[in-house]
Amino acid sequence: MIERASINDNSTNGEIGFDDEVLKVKNLKKYYPVTSNVFMKAKSYVKAVDDVSFSIKKGTTMGLVGESGCGKTTIGKTILRLTDKTDGQVVFQGIDIHELNRKDLRKMRPKIQIIFQDPYSSLSPRMPVGEIIGEAVKDNKLIPKEEFDEYISKVMIDCGLQPYHKSRYPHEFSGGQRQRICIARAIALNPDFIVCDEPVSALDVSVQAQIINLLMELQEKYDLTYLFISHDLSVVEHISDNVGVMYLGNLVEYSDKESIFSEPLHPYTKALFSAIPVSDPDVRNERIILEGNIPSPSNPPSGCKFHTRCRECMDICKTQIPEMLEVKKGHTVACHLYTGKSLKE
Amino acid sequence: MDNENKKDDKSINKNDKSEETSYQANSEDNSLSNVQRVKVLSPGMLVIKRFLRNRLAIIGFIIILFMFIFSFIGGFFSPYDETQVFKHIGTMSKEYVSLSLNEQYRYTSSDENIYNSNMHSKFILAKNKGETNFILDDIKYHISEEGKDFYSIFCLEPIAKITYFRNILSVNLHEGIEMPEEINNYIKTAIEQGETYFKYNSKIYVLDKDGRNYILESTQNVAFESLLIMEKATKDIEVTYEFKYFLRKALMDDEVSIFEYNGERYELIRDEYSISVNHIKPDGKEPYALASEFSIKSISQDVFLSIEFKKELIKTIMSGASSFVYPDEHGEDIEYNILRNNNMYTVKKLTNTHLISIHEQPSLKHWLGTDQHGMDVLTRLMYGGKISLVIGFIVVFLETIIGVVMGGIAGYFGKLTDMVIMRIVDVFNCIPFMPLLIIIGSVMDALDIDPKIRIYYLMLILGVMSWPGIARMVRGQILSLREQEFMIAAEATGLRISRRIFKHLIPNVIPQLIVLATLGLGGIIIYESTLSFLGLGVKFPYASWGNIISGVSTAYEMTNFWFVWIPAGMLILLTVLGFNFVGDGLRDAFDPKMKR
């Protein structure tokens, strides 16, 4: 029996509630201890994910953007319980994944899948493609034996592969095809939710488009929900319904795609979006260049973590941590500039 | 099937135009028949293909194959056994007779137990001091010089106390002894003449002065001491003590040529160094005894030396020659060689015996000759190869199992487990391998462990000592594989842990493992050979290439008996080289960066 975790529906500040949300991440924290010795206790922690909350509606795609090292991938892995959380909740279809025992977790595994960035290292080099795709299906006994071959062929065709590729090995495929194999491996388990961890950043642009379109196509066909992690904003703009912006382990802005791309609120989002290249050579956008490096997540700045690089830094930013405020409908931001502009007030 | 695929393709194409071009290409691919398709090789097949392209590896493989056939099948074809000793009949110069010039008194006892070496030494002491009596165990003995280098020993027993005062003689006989009256006259005469002994009834009585009184003692001849050695002439003759005593007495007089004993007549024939005694019988003479100053003894007890042989021998020695020829019982002339060592002479004779064919040169019968035990070298090489290879394989198997388990545990579980196991590995790496093996080898020597059981111990020790390298490699591999994305993906897809380990982790460690094990085999064979060479590994009678080589220990053997050690050395060299070639070839073949 899968135990249903009790979810507090009285939304806290900045949390958006949906009735049909597939995934709900609540105050998720993931700290990595910094130790120099096995026998010593951790002196400090790298706060890879620090108090992040969001939720994803069924059949939608949430884009998660941010600089490298801001904790995007860690969120992805913690959602799948590939790493253990430090605190908070990951509720998938009303079940807290981190509270499951091993047996129930294994039953749950096929429902949530992940597609990795590097299609070269994410496929076992000593296994033919058919086995890579079908292995977990067989192991989880999702499909009866008689239908197995046909099923795998169908999934492969859906993902743009040919059935005769089954007996080939990953080293015989190009990067784009390998990514298709990865997608097929995920799709074959008939998941409800897929974490796409920068699935296209290792591919060249033409293949990127193919893969993105494949993902969107599959989303429609299989009624999938995506968490699309990327640092490529144009890709995110293309695929996402909602977008979350992360900075140093925190979610600083969350909104639907249209709202955030037309009117970014957080100074960091503004700076980030100003870096999107524009295809028209005559248009000159103001480029906001952030100064300094991203601070160490093991020793983050006090107050607003962005204040060291923020153009509009105020005194309050250095001491007080800003809360997520819903400034417009469905558009929340964590910045002191918008204090008092919350819709609720 | 193809039609279906095309249909599916089209439906996808409709949905997405951007992928049109790539799908068209795919459709064309799909229309190719199976024959036209490029043959798809699995990674394993690719490895074999790459391996077969490596000439050196193929050479190594052929060498190893040859070694296997030679060692495991060769034994069945060899007509000989591992420990079969070959013999041949040949002549050998064997010691036949030893001879020495007698310069010491030898005693001849009248009865076996009455006179022994204790008395003999007492006699020598008394003689050197010039005394005529000696006492041993409260019994008095009397030495009577009968001639030159000839003494009789008498045992004295007091029988009476005699008082002689102013011509009045009184004899007090001891209890239980009776004597005739007429002896008194003899006593009286002896005392008056101042003699210490007298003869009565062919028996000698001794008068021992004790203050004013005398003690009369009866005598019994127990032995005589003489420099001359008297031996019987033929096997069947029994020469009595009395005869010897009479003979010795007769010999004192150089003039005597015939003497009588027990009613028989004996003839004495003197020559330069010896005197032979012939028994004169009515139908002729018969050699009876030989007296000389030489002690002649045959080495083998069942050989009886004739008088003529002895005479010939003495003559040769005294003339200073070093060899002589004397016919044996079949009338054939046999040459005898004489070796001198101080006063000892050793006579050697060439005899036919079964000889072990030691260090026989290569021939059709023994293709590589025989070794120092007279065993066929080629056969020993076959059996030795079997032991060497089996030890190598079992040790590598053992160390691989221990190494994979330990390294796997360390790598998969990490943290404290990893640290503990790696420290154990460090400790094992700190132990000096060779001295330890030498110590264990000599401990097994001291415990007298059976050579067969010793082989098992050897395998166990080598296996237990050499796992750390493999454990370290496996741990490193698993640590790096564990973080690979395909392992994370496997976890995400909900695969069982056992499947993750056996289908994803292990297959990726196996290539390195095979390479390490193959290279390790050569090393183990070298170790085993070294230990056996030092006499601490496989022991005789079991053959191993190492102990075949150790049979050659001197420069003489090394230069002359090349056929014993060079083939064994070549086999070790070739096998280790073969394993190293194959190991290198496998390493290259498993390297995915090497495309062709």
C-alpha cells in the first residue's frame, strides 16, 4: 500500500495551488555536507537547493532556468529521489516520494522518468538498443511477454527510431539518435512525468529542434508532464508553459511563459533575458551585464542572495531574505522591489 | 513489417515537418534488405575482431594454445610417466676389497665372550708399561710373552695359599678345589729356584708372592694377541682357536715347515710377505689358512677372497704397482685398480650393475635427454607445464574472485566500508611478497608437508597475497561507473539492484578484469617458478618448470646439460611472453577508442 502523505492545502506565501497538479514541490532543501574526513562531522553545507516550492499542472511543461551551478539538476534528481532530500516534500500524484519504502519506490519509479543531458554517457555501451529500451519494461513487468517485441517497436517508431535498430549498439548512433533512444527508454515505461535535464544542450541546433519537437509531440500523444531544465532560454520559451528562474538554490521568479517573457520582474531575470540573442540584426536590446561571479553556495550572501550582483540593490536586500510574492496573477517573484505590491494585500 | 513501419513513418511525418528529411533517409534505410545492411557487431564481437587484427596478440595466443596442448594433452601421448626413472646396465668401478698393513695387536679369543675389546685395551696399557698382570672386574689376567709380537693372555684363579718357611711347605687349598699331592714338589722346586710360574700337567700355575706367603693360581688361556693375521683359506673350513694358537706358535720358529695338530699334518710355505698353510691329506694338499701382516677384507660380505688373490694383491701392493689382473671364477681376466690412502688401500673392480641414466644426452628415446634423477626431461616438462599452468589459473581465479568481491563491496557501498577495505589493501601492499613466501616455504619444509598438499597451500597463499591489485582496480572502476549517467538512469527506471550490478556494472568492469587477469597469469607463473627454483614451491617428485631448472645447480651441469634447463627456461619465457602479448592485445581490443 502506498501511503498518501498529508498535504497541507493552505498554501503558504507564494505558492500557487492547482487542483490537477501532478507534482508539488514544497520547501525542498538539499544540502551537501562539506567534509574533509570520514570521521569528522560536516563543518559547512553546500546549499544546492534551498527552500524551493513550486507545482506543475498535468500536461504542462515547466521550464527551469538559471546559471550553471544554481541547483537546477539537483532539483531534478531530488524529485526522482536519485539523491535524498535534506528537508521539504516532493509530492507526486498526492504521494510523497521521499517517504516511500524501497518496494513502493520501485513501483513508483516508472511513473517518473528522466532524460539526461549527455546522450553518450547515459546509455550503457555494452547493451543493444532494444535491451536498453525494454530492460526496465521487462524488469517491472509492465507489458505481457507476447506483446513485448511489438510494444518496443512501437515506442521506437514513436521516438523516430526504426525497429531494426534494436540489435544495434549505442556507439553506432549519432548524438540525436542517442537522445531519441534515451527518450524511448523513458517513454517505454509509460510515465506520467519526465524530468528533462538539459536534453538538448549537447546537441547541435538542427537536432535540438527535432528533439524538442519530438518531446512536444510525445507530450501530446502520451499526455505527459515535463520539468524542462535548461539554460537555453529560447528553447525554454518554445517548449514551456510555465517558467521558473533559479538563482543560487532559490527560485526567484515563477510565472507563465507569456507573462515572464513579456515582462520579467526580478532584476536577475531581466539580466538573464537580456542575453537572449535576437534574430533581427537591426534591433539593439539593452544588454544587462552582471558583474562579479556567482557566489559560493556553501557560503551564500546574507539577505537576498542576489544582492552582491544586483543593480538595484537596497539596504534591506543585504539583511532580509525576500519572500515569494504574487505580483500579478500567476506571476510570483522574490524581490524587495515588489514588497507591498502583492495581489493579496 | 516493412510496410507497417512505413505507415508509422508517414504518420509521424505528417505530424512534424521539420523531421521530414531525416525520416525520408530512414525510410530509405528501411527499404534495404537484410543482406544489404551493414553487419552489426556487438561490442564483444568488435573486441574479438580488433584482437584478431593484432598480430602480436595472435602470436601470444598461439603460444598459449601450444602450451596448453603441450601440457595438458602431451602427458597422454608421452610414453613415460612423470616420475619414471630410467636405468641401464653398465660397468661401474666399485670398491671391492680394502687392505691395510696391520700395525696393531689383534686378539684372537678362545671363546666368543671371554675376551673383549676392554681387555684388549687393558692389555695394550699393561704391555706398554712392561707389566705382566692386569686386573679387570676383580679378575686377574696374566700376560705371557711367547715370542716376538705374540702374547698369550691367561685368566688367573687363586686355588691355594702356600706358606714356605725353612724348607717346610704347607699348602692350604681353597674350598672346593682338589689337587694331587705331587704338585707340591713342583711348587717347592719353583719357589726354591725363584720362578714365578711352573708347568704341571701341561697347565701353567702361577705363584704370586704375598708377603711371606704365596698364592697359587691356576691359569686358563683366554686369548692371544698377535700382529700376525691368520685367515682361513676356503669358505668351508672351520679354523679353531686352538689351531690358530698352535699355528702361531709354530710360526715363531722360522725353521719349522711341517707341524702336527690333532693328528693331522700341516705344511707351512713361506714367501716374502705371507705364510700359507696347506693341509696334507693322504690324497694331496689342500690350502687351509693364510697368515700375513695384512688385513684384507672384502667390501661385500658375500664375497670370499681366495689365498691366491690375496697373495697377488699383497705382491702388487708391495711392488708399488697400481693395478693388477686376476681371473675371476669364470676364468675371465678382470682388472683391479688400487687406490692408496695413507696405510689403507682400496681395490676397485669394474662391475656390471643397473645404473640410473642420469643426464643422458638427447636421443630418439629421450628427445630432451634425462635429468639428474634419470627421468625423461620432455615428459617432466609436460607435467611441469600442467602444474605451472593450473597453479597460474587457480591463483588468478582465486585472486580475481577475492579482488572483485572486495573491490566491488568497497566501490559499491563506499564510505566507511570503502575506507576499511582500502586500508586492508594498503596493508597487503606493504607486506614484502618474496620474503614472506620464502618464510612460508621454509615453514612448510619444517612441518614436512606432503608435496601434493603443498601445491594447494602454494595456490592459496599466492591467491590470498595478490588480490589487492584487482580489488583496487575493480573499486576504481565501480566508483567511476556508479556516477555514470546510465547507472543513474538504470536506477531511475526502477531496475532491481542485482540487475543493476550484474547487467550494468560487472560487464563494464570485465574488460579491465580480463586484461589484468591475463597479465597477472604471467606474473604468477614467474612467481611459482621462482619459488620452485628456490626449492620452496612445488617439490620433487612433482615437476614444475621452476624445479626442473633448479636441478641444474653447478656451472659444470649448466654448460654440459643444457637440455635440462634451457627447454624449461624457454617454456617459462614463452608462456609469460604469450600471456603478456594476449593481455596487451586484449587491452588494446577492449579500448573503444581504437576503432579498427
